[in-house]
Amino acid sequence: MRNRIAVLLAIFLCNDAALGESLNVYLGFDRNDYPGDSSAPALRKTFRYTSYWLNNLPEEKRNTWTGKRSLLKQQRFGFLVLF
């Protein structure tokens, strides 16, 4: 499954009336190959978090996400850590 892209959807329910809305939806994305440093600002306009593989992806010999955590964190992405 090379170059697949998936949109991740996380729904967090909050019962605290002080926080206002009781339902928050955050979009994220998952991709086998790192989309590139220059793509991060455009992706951040739509997505709040990304998956982040700590090891090689299934059936892959390399991990193009290695070393990209700092850059993504600077762009204010959240992470769904995968191993």
C-alpha cells in the first residue's frame, strides 16, 4: 500500500459546561511516505494532528518520517504515535 493517504477523525466528548461545546472534532492525516517539509503549513490549515511512525511502516524497509517530529511540532501538529 505505497503512497496511501488516510484522513483520521478523532471525536472527543466533553461534559464540562464551562468549556462550551460538548463535541469537538479534530481531523488528522496518515500517510506512509512523509509529504515533505514544504507541505506542512498547507496541511496544518486543515489537519490538527498526524500519525507518526516510530518504526518502519508495515511492509516497508525505511521510514521517511524519521527526524521530522521537531518540524511538525513547530507547525503545531499533534501526534498519534504508531509502532
